[in-house]
Amino acid sequence: MNRGPVILSWETEMKILAIESSCDETAAAVVEDGRRMLSNVISSQIDIHTLYGGVVPEIASRKHTERINRVADKALSDAGLSLPEVDAVAVTCGPGLVGALLVGVSFAKGLALGAGKPLIGVHHIEGHICANYVASPELEPPFTALVVSGGHTTLARVTDYGEYEILGITRDDAAGEAFDKVARAIGLGYPGGPKIDAVSDQGKDDSIPLPRAKVDGSEYDFSFSGLKSAVLNYLNSEQMAGREIVQADVAASFQRAVVDVLTSHAFAALEKHGEKRLALAGGVASNRHLRAAFEEGCRQRGIELFCPPPILCTDNAVMIGSAAYYEYKKGVRHGMDLNAYPALKLGESV
């Protein structure tokens, strides 16, 4: 990575073509000045991976290869631009599935090299946080962010653009991962988050006693593996006893347990640090019950809540274009040696 001089003023209109391929969405977007979405194209593979009960990495990589060129072309077309008219090319370089990441990184490097444009590698989780800058252009650091997605559960203070103080992370299963596993166990299938969100409306969220895990010595860290195991143990015991299992009750009780942990950790951190602004991010942030709980909790505490619309919570390239803008302003440039980093930590440089 090179940190060159910052050559743009804040008044300069900078358009970035961004690429996202970290998991099972092939996405491209054009973003202006980190705040304005000019286009947003997402080609989802959910229908394909549903057949297997989850994302198959090899299939995801192959589908990215098949779709990425068309997706990028459409993003440029929808923005009314050609490649020479954008100012930089950005791409997710980690974390994620290594094969999927490599498709996007290789494609973005080719575009940048061929068009003579700067290349900016972006952290996927930083992108999720930055989706809030597009959804709420008035938002500026510092604030606290809770990222809740299929592979990540992270609570962090955003001290400045691209600068993070990690308060808590998941020690095992991420919240979204637990949603998928429990949904599969109760027969809802993949993807678990939206299906549990929908069916839980018909269930009683206090019908099954489930744990709210705490991590010893780490006040804000998360652990959802025990909760998942508790659900599986309940299902096994009920089946062995020949009792009826009410799918909606299991879904609602599990979902409430997850929401209780996420809200309690976030509000405890906000109170300790005296922070009055909270931004949600990631695919699970589109869960209706989670949003409602945070809306009510923030209202009671006088905290300003920010949350992108669902289309910007799921994996997308708009968030990558926004994050890339602020990295570029700091002088970040990447060369043709940019690689995929499947285990990249938030705030870690590449």
C-alpha cells in the first residue's frame, strides 16, 4: 500500500467505481464523494446456494467470474458514465471467502491498470459502517457502530474516518451465522435471517428459556454458539419426549435472545463512553425486530440512531465506494500486488 499526498479538495466531485464480491453477491456501484449513490447493481446467488443450505465457496467464485463484467458495465451505464470518466476503482479485499475475493480483486486490478486509474482496496466491515454515510449524509465521526452480519458481529467506536476502536467482537458464531444454523435446525432453510424474522411474528418470544451469554473478562464481546446449542438441545429433548415443537415459538424465542444480547452490549458501551449516536450495519441490521428494539431503546435514552435501508445492509458495492473515498482522501493507494485477505481485521492495513 502507498500513502501518497492528498490531492483532492473536499469540494472536488470524485466518482469511484466500486466492486464487491466477498461472499455470494456480485456487486458494483458508482459513488460520488463518499455520500451520493449514482448506481447500485447487485447480482445475488441466494437461489443457487439455497439448494445446498448455505454458501458453497467454489460455486460462489464461479458465479462471480461469470457475472462480474456485466455487473460492472451496468453500474457504469446506470450512472451515465464510462470507465475513463471515473476517478478511481475500489474493491473489497477482505475479509471474506478467499476465492470470491480474488475474483473481485483481480477484476478491479485489471480495470485500474487498463484505465490508468488509482486502485483502492477496502475492508468489507468498514464498508458496512460507511453505508451509513450514504443513507445519512449528515453523519460524521465520532459515533459508535454495531456491525451484525452473517460472518461478523463487531461493536466499535468510529473515532474518525477509517479509524476504529474495537470494543467487542464475536468469540465464535456471528449473529447471522447463528440465525442460519437455527433456521436450518427448525426446518426453515437458507437464508435463515429473513425467514426467522418473518415466522417469528406468529410465535411467542418468551415461550422457551434460552441463555444470554456473557464472555468472562470481555464486557462487550459476543458469543452465540451456546445459544445455538441451547436451541438444538431443546429440539432434541422435545423430540425425544414426543412433544410438539412450535416452529414459530422457537424462532421468536431465539430471535429475542439474540436481540437482547446485541442491544444490551451496545447500550452498555454507549453509556460507558458517553456516546449519543449509534449506527447499525450489516445484513442482520435489516431484521425488523432488531431495528424496533434499538429504535425504542435509543428513544428512551436520547440516543440518535442511524441505520441504512435493507438494500444497503446486505452486501453491496455502494458501501465499498463510500469507504474508498475516505481512504483515498487519506492518501491510500494500492498497487498491482493487492491480494485477497480472507481474515483481515477491521483497522488492519494491507
